[in-house]
Amino acid sequence: MKIAVVGSGYVGLVSGVCFAEMGVEVVCVDTNTEKIASLQRGEIPIYEPGLEQMVRKNVQAGRLRFVTALQEVIDQAEIVFIAVGTPPSADGGADLSYVFAVADTFGASISKYTLLVTKSTVPVGTSVKVKEHVKAQLARRGVDIPFDVASNPEFLKEGSAIPDFMSPDRVVVGVESEQAKELMTRLYRPFLLNNFRVIFMDIASAEMTKYAANCMLATRISFMNDIANLCERVGADVQMVRRGIGSDPRIGTKFLYPGCGYGGSCFPKDVKALIHTAEGYGYPMSVLQAVEEVNQRQKRVLFDKVVQHFGGTVQGKRIALWGIAFKPQTDDIREAPSLIIMELLLKAGATVVAYDPVAMEECRRQMGDRILYARDMYEAALDADALVVVTEWKEFRLPSWGVLERTMRLPAAIFDGRNIYDKTEMQQLPFTYYYIGGGQ
């Protein structure tokens, strides 16, 4: 089977290489000539565990290649996936210009029946507009070539995208014809050996499923952060509360970890986009509006704790920051809480020294030389008045407290933004320890 994947960013590249791993002949398309040239050289533009090795393996096997124009390969493709970006627009909606550009090229180029599948995260109703763009191009050419559109939203988690794709909980596919359903069934048949489900539905429901899933997870995070903040005020410990409610099978433990807010390319954008979609239909998404409000407030919780600890000012203080990426196992810093925290600390007159295992270059591109960059976690803490832990990388979970005691300026404070340390153990160390949902 031969497919084309338009967009060689996070979703497109991971999807393309995983399909190739299952024996599909895949061409990844991107108009960014520099990116395609880098991929052709075996250079991967994003950090994702296992991705570089899998790309090289499938390129060498001849199942994966990279080009800059869809027109070059569309005649050989049975399915074309749209996996381009849908960044937030100024009003909070999704910018669909890249999606429609692919639809226009598709309509201007196809010569036989081809299935056009949207994998990008798009608002409900986008498939109708995609179809209109394709039909307009066919009409301009004066031809009547059959085609179908479908929706196949991705549910990948950055940091575990390859195992998520290869062994997913479920695959959601929205179709409106038996021919499209048969093609998608054939494409995913090799994955069925892993005993997961392909759930077929109408396209609008598939588009909504993606947003609803991410917004539900974001809601659980913001709810738990709200509970954590209240726990600090009433004298409860959110860690105990989390275990208590998580033991209820109706609730479970996933995404109930309090912290310093969610970030990344999906949750913030998708929450805003669904709120915007609902507004277009005259319906207020009150719960999601609160989710967004809580998350924005949560991103400054650690800063507020630091300022309070130092008596209302951090002017002249040296603050070490562990973790820049919005989550472990990725170099993605989009909407990361660390960016908010660093900006607030700098504005308040503090010196910030940051370290992250993989996101340092991304941070340099955004923060420039306004902060200091350490070569490792302990260098970041050298002569620091406080340590702020923002991302729960594994190497941060069991540090040498003795080294920190010798290198930080005592009395020093540690602000645990992900609750990765044991409160009882921390009380035995010569640091003032703060965490989310339990105070000091």
C-alpha cells in the first residue's frame, strides 16, 4: 500500500515512519525545503525517543522517503494524510490555512480516486470545508474525479509517541463511504495483531472525539490543581486526597497529579479551540473556560511561592530551574510553565540559571541570553538561593542532596512543581521544602 503524509512535523513524521515500519510505502511531504533536506540527510528536527533510529531504518529499506511537493507523488498514493499544523489564531480558534492549502493542492493534482484523510487536529465541520476546497479545484480543472474525505485524529503523547502509535488504545476513524472505510481498514490491518480497536464513526464525531479527549484530560489536571491550592489553605495534603479519590474505580489515578500547570502543543490549543467552536454556535463552554483560567493561574504558583519565601522580593536572588520542556522525554517548550516562571523571575529582578536534558537549544531560541544555561543539573544549582523543579525528568527524581547542600547558598529553598520528592525525607534535609497542594 502506498500513502503520502503532508506535513513532516511531530504528527506527520511519527505517523509516516510508523506506517512504514508496518510495511506501507510512505512519502512524507513538506514545503519546508530545509527540513526535507535535513530529513534526507538523516537529521531529525524533533526529539522523540526511538524516532531517529526508526527513520533511518525505513529510509534504508526503501519504505520511507521525503519530498517537497505533493504533486510529485500523488498519482502513486491511495491515501493522502493531512498532518500540517493548526496553530491557534488570534481569536482562539484554529488556523486552518495550511489544511486548506493541502486540500487545494490535492484537488488540483489527483488523477484517480484518492482518499484524503485529516490527521491534524481540526474543529468540527472542517471536513466539509476541505471537501469544498477539493471540489472547487476539480471544477476549475473541468474534471469530475471521485474522491473521499475522512478523519483519523491522532492521540499520541510526546515522549511515547512511537509505542502509542504502534500499540494504541484505539484508533478513531471518521468516514462517509464504504470505499473509504475499506481503505482505512486495509491500512490499519497490520496493527490489529496488537488487539486494539478501530472505531469507525461519522466524520463530525471523529473530529469532536479528538477535542473532547484532550479537553477531558486538561479538565482533570486543572481540577486537581484547584483542589491542591485549596488543600494548602485548609491544611489538607493533596497527595493523600489524590490517593483517596484515585482508588475509586469510577475516577482512577490518571491525570490526577497536581503540578504547576499543563503546556505543550495540544491541551492549551485544543481547549481554546473548542471554546471558540462552541462560541460560534452560541453555546458557552463554562467548564472549559474555568479549566483554562485555572491553568493560567497555576503557571505562576511556583513564582508566588518563591516570592513569598523571600519575604516579598527576589531582587538579586539566584534561582536554579530544573526542567524547561513542558513534560519529560521531549524538547517541546510550547506553552511550557517554565517560560512563564522564568519571565516572572526575570521581571522581578532575579537571575535564572536553567538546565534541561534535551530542551536547552529550544530555550535559547526563545529566551536568548536573558537567562544563564548550565551544563548539568548541579551546575545550575551552584550558588543558587533556591531550586525550582518544573519538569519531572527522571534524573531529577533522586538527586544527590549532599552535593546540593555543598553547592547551594544555605539556607536554601526547594520548590517542587511536580511533587516528585518525599515530604518526610525532605524534612530531614537542610532545605526549606515547598510542594504543590501541601504548602511547606
